[in-house]
Amino acid sequence: MGLKINNLTKSFGTGDIETQVLKGVDIEVKEGELVILKGASGSGKTTLLSIIGGLLGRSGGEVSLNGENYLDIKEKALTSMRLKEIGFIFQSSHLIPYMKVIDQLTFIGEQAGMSSKNAKIRAEELLKEIGLGHRLKAYPNVLSGGEKQRVAIMRAWMNEPKMILADEPTASLDAQRATEVMEMIRDNIKVKHAVGLMITHDERLFGYADRIYTLDDGYVADEKMDKKELIYN
Amino acid sequence: MKLALKELKFYKFKYVLVTLILFLLAFLVLFISALAQGLAKENISGIEAWNQEQFIISEGVDDSLTQSDISEQMDQIEEVTIEGHNIEFSRNTIDATNSNIDIVFTNTDENIAPVADEGRFPETSDEILLNYKLTGEGYEVGDTVKIKDSDTTFEITGFTEDIMYSHTSMAYVTDGGMDRLDSSSIAAVALPEDTNGISEEINNIEDVKMVSNDVIKNAIPSYQAEQQPLNLMIVFLFIISAIVLSAFFYVITIQKSSQLGILKAIGTKNGELVKTILVQVILITLVGVVLSIGIMFTLNTVIPVSMPFYLNTSLMMTVSGLFLAVAFLGAILSLVRIVKIDPLDAIGGE
Ligand SMILES: Nc1ncnc2c1ncn2[C@@H]1O[C@H](COP(=O)(O)OP(=O)(O)OP(=O)(O)O)[C@@H](O)[C@H]1O
Ligand SMILES: [Mg+2]
């Protein structure tokens, strides 16, 4: 169970301008695991994450979450899947400027069918958990970068997703904030038995991962090989 | 819905501003419409008061009621139909306190004559009922009006609102009253409708033809000349409103493209976002239009009777409805944009 990716390929363009970004990616992330994906700029990390998140079509291969090949379902169902079963965390928090902190979460919950009362209870719980209990009524523009990102993380957790996809979630944070946020993401994944896949370049965060994959030339290699390469050099 | 209202509340200034613009546009549309209707009334209300569809008039008078004289053909017309209502016309000038006033004296049978809004209808040959507007000249029931350059006088028995023909007030007198005027003649025979298809027979009578209500109205030169430019202005105001609204919402939509992309990425349906814009557009339009209607009603109570200004609820309804339609039209561009936004743009970048 968990996330299984088999021989995933992705090309952009056709004919002369065709570029194959992913040539056969195999990744497995078990429930409760947090896996880090690294790789040079332009290696295709965001592309891979977008495909897994159902935002971008693939050229070939299989992706399944807990045994279900969810990528081939209808657009509407996929949107609903993104709402309920996938939690996205982006490089910048992307909070909605005109919504109070608590509403950022309740909004997501209500869309997924929660009653506004239950959504409020759950949102408060989540926000207290990350130490933002005193900022429930604040608008994003008065929050610090770290606070915003913490709200965004809890927004991703609001509907108890089975999978968390994060693209450089700590890029806009200082070192201390980055570790805090990282711990929070990892702990949540462990406690909630979700699947976590995170893109990051920040070596200080590698210690939090169960495994580290490197994307290079369209394929992934895992940490062990990476270490071998280090030794050869 | 929640999204829409929270956004309106947060960006109050921006949305209040566009509501204000819309309010001014709606106000201008309503004001010009009221003016157009007021002017229309000054031209055709006398004809509309009869509530008749067909008119038998003279040929070769440019369909003008005041120039038409079918007195000589009446025998022939009555051979075809006796259902019609004879309308007598006589254009005269009366001596008023400060100036001379042109008046179209009329007489017709009581079946199609309007009712008196104040006082009563004339019963004897020296009594007269005037268009209400002449109260603006100081006339009251019981006063006497005198025909210019003659000894003929009439005593006012009442007033009726909105009986005008080509910017000239009309006055009703009795058969006998009509005989006391020099140039009286039968101008037309009015019919509620062409029931028995007699138009051909009527048209066969020399120098006589049958025309519709609309032909008579449109033949009044000032009517067309006034309505056309005003209607053009109204049409342009609607177009401007549509453009202002679509530009405003389009710019706002573009501004929040990445935000909308994020919302889509985390699972917000297109429908939800489309609804947001629609709710906002409807709210802004309604507030703007309702405000302008409020101002119009206030204005209506202070505008003097002499001013051509006429406000009615059906006009308000039409204008409000049209404004909503125009607002939807303006929103289309933004809606298309929203649906096209790719959630992928949200990932990876800023
Ligand atoms: N829509 C597209 N059309 C064509 N090429 C694309 C498209 N999207 C991405 N690419 C190409 O695919 C490659 C991988 O891009 P991607 O954004 O996945 O890289 P990345 O590993 O996330 O890089 P970074 O670390 O800089 O974020 C790049 O060469 C990019 O130019
Ligand atoms: Mg990237």
C-alpha cells in the first residue's frame, strides 16, 4: 500500500522539440513515510509532483495510491480527490488574502462537505496544534512568513488527506523555521499514516526523511547509490 | 458565496468604487429614460389616451392628425363603418397671463374620451377641460380661458393629466363648444381595431386612408427627433456599463490568477469560482441600481410638473433587468478566464 510509481514517463512537445523529462521513474512511498525528492534544477521534480497530484497528464506508466490507479478517473472526480485525499504544500504559502486564518481551513473543510460547525472545531484544533491558536482571527497580511507557511501546512491537513505533496515548502523560511515546519510535516505524516513526498534542496532537512530519491536524467536513484557516487568522487 | 462576500468585505474600497460607477451609470440611464418617457408623453399622450388602434385620416398630410380633415368624406366613411369614434380637432391660441399658449381643442365621444383627474368633463358649449400641465400657468377650475383675437371664452371645469399632442397641450370641449371655434373639422375616425378588414374599402375612398396608431405617433416630427438620440444615449450607456464591469472584473481576475490556480489545485471546483464572480457581479449591480432607483424616486417628488419627466415602475423593472443582463455579459470574459486558469501554474512557482 501507499504510493507506487512504476515506469512513469513524461515528454513535453512533439517532433523536433520533444523533450523527455521523465524517462522511467519508479518510486515507492509507504504509509507513514516521508520521502524527499532532490535533483538539479530542471531535472523534472515539479513535473513529477504535478503528475502525482493529478495536475498534469503523464505520457506513460502507472501511479497508484493505496492500490488505486487514480490518475485515469474523470476530471471532476480528480478535483474532488485533490480536495479530499491529497494535501498540497507549496513553496510560498498562497493563503487567500481576504480570509482569516481560521477561514483558510474551514473553507477547505466545508467544500469537502463538512458542516461549518465541525469544520470550525477541526480547524481550531489543527491551528492550536501548531501554536497559532491566538491568531485564528488574523488576516494573512499580518502573519510572518513562517506563520503563513504553518497555516498552509494545516490547510493541507484539513481534510485528512492520504497523501501530502510538498514542493520546496521551506524555501521561503529561515533555517530555524524550516526545521520547525519540517518536523511538523514529518510528525503529521507519521501520526496520520499518510504518504509524504517532498521536494527540497536543503541538505539540513534530509535527516527528516525516511528515504531520499535523486532525480537525474529522467530516472530516480535512491540514497544508497547517491552515497556510492559520493565515495567514487 | 462565502468566498465572494469575504472578498467584497476585505477589498471594500475597490468594490465600493465600482459600485459607485455603476450607480452613476444606472442613474444616468434612468434619468434619460425618464426624460425620454416624459418627452414621449408630451408628444403622444393625447393619442394614447384614446386607446385606439386604427385611424382613418386624410391622404397627403404626412399622417399628421392636426392637418387631416376628413369632414367631406364622412358620408362615404359612414357607408363603410359606423363603429368609429369621430375625433374633431381645432388648433387655437389662448391668451394667458404672460404669453400666448397654443392648444389643440378636441372633441370626441365619451366612449374614448379620457376621464377628468380633477374637476369634471365639460357639459355645456362654454366649458372646457385642460391638460393638467396648464395648472403650471396658474389656471384653476372655474377660471376663464380666452381665445386670442376673438371674444370666445370657456370656463375651466377640470384637468386631466397627460393629454398632449406634439408638445402642445390638448383641451376637451363639447360638440357645441367645437362649433364656437373657427377652424374645427373632423380630423380622424378612430377604431379600436380593424375587425372586419375594412381597410381596403376605406383606402378606396378618395383622399382617405386607414393607418395604425404607430404611424400617427411616428408622424409627429418632434417625437422621432427626440426619442432617437435619447434612445441612442441609453444604448451607449448600457454598452459602457458592460465594458466598465467586464474590464473591472477581468483585471481583478487576472490579478488573482495565481490565487485562483492554488484554489483549483487544492480542489476547488470551477463552478464554485464561477459562482463567486457571479454573486459579486449581481450584488454590485443590484446595490448600484437600487441606489439609483432610490435617488430617482426622490428626484421625482421635487421635479416641477412643467418638466418632461416621467417615472414608472415598469421602466424601473426593465432598466434593472437590463442592467443585470449587461452585468452578466460583462462577467463572461472573467468567467472564461477563470475556467482557463491552469492549477499547474500554482505549483513550483510563486
Ligand atoms: N509545460 C512545459 N512545456 C515544456 N517543457 C516543460 C514544461 N514544464 C516543464 N518543462 C521542462 O521540464 C523540465 C523539468 O521542469 P521542472 O519544473 O519539473 O524542473 P524542477 O526539477 O522542478 O526544477 P527546479 O528545481 O528549478 O524547480 C525543464 O527542463 C522544463 O523546462
Ligand atoms: Mg520545481
